[in-house]
Amino acid sequence: MRRRTNARDGDRGSATVWAVMAMAALGLVFGCVLAMGQAVVVRHRAGGAADLAALAAADHWMEGGKVACAHAARVAAAQDTRLVKCAVYGEVSDVTAAAGAAPLSSEVRARAGPAGPMAQGVPSDPAGPSGQAAPPD
């Protein structure tokens, strides 16, 4: 005897395929959301470390650029970040801190020093000709 086939017989198990595809799509969306959240966390950590390192360097500007940048490097390391650039122009410090690892890494630049006319002659680029660029230790 020959078995009769219905049109419905070809649809058996298709709900499982659709459910697996939906779970894969949701997993992909969830992974993207987690990656974006991690990128925001890394950016904020780099920003906070750059701010604190700039304040530390500005606090020690009288001891010279190298000593001030060494303080900034210690503060950045305590925040689990690394100091990329450091320069001290008079009372103003200009630092760049980096956090994270590729592909989710971020570099943030921060400046600290007195506000007002004293900071007017400070170059905007730490590698400027009149600055005392001091590499981190």
C-alpha cells in the first residue's frame, strides 16, 4: 500500500527552524548591545583617567614637566589605563589617556590648569614648538 502524503507533511519541523533562526537573531542583537555598552564603559574610564591624570600633572607643574608627567602616569596606571601623551606648559597640563584593548579601545585628551588669561598662550597641540613635551615613564 502506498501512503498518502498531505501538503502538511512538508511543513513538519519548520517551527523548529524558525525558532532557531529567531534565537540566533536575538543572540546577535544582544551581542551588539553588549559590545556597544562595553565601548561606552571604556570611553568613560579613559575620560575619567585622563581628567585625573591632567589634574595630577597640573598639581605638580612646579617640579618640572617630567616629574609632573610621572605623577600623571602613576594616576593613569592606578585607574587601569595608560598615559599616551603628556605635556606641561607652565601651569597647564595636557594629557591623553587610553583604556581598553582592540577593537574596543578609546583615547581621551584632557587639560588642567588655571582658567583665564594665564592659559591664553598655551598651544592646543601638545607637540607644539613652545611646549615642553615630556614622555610618560
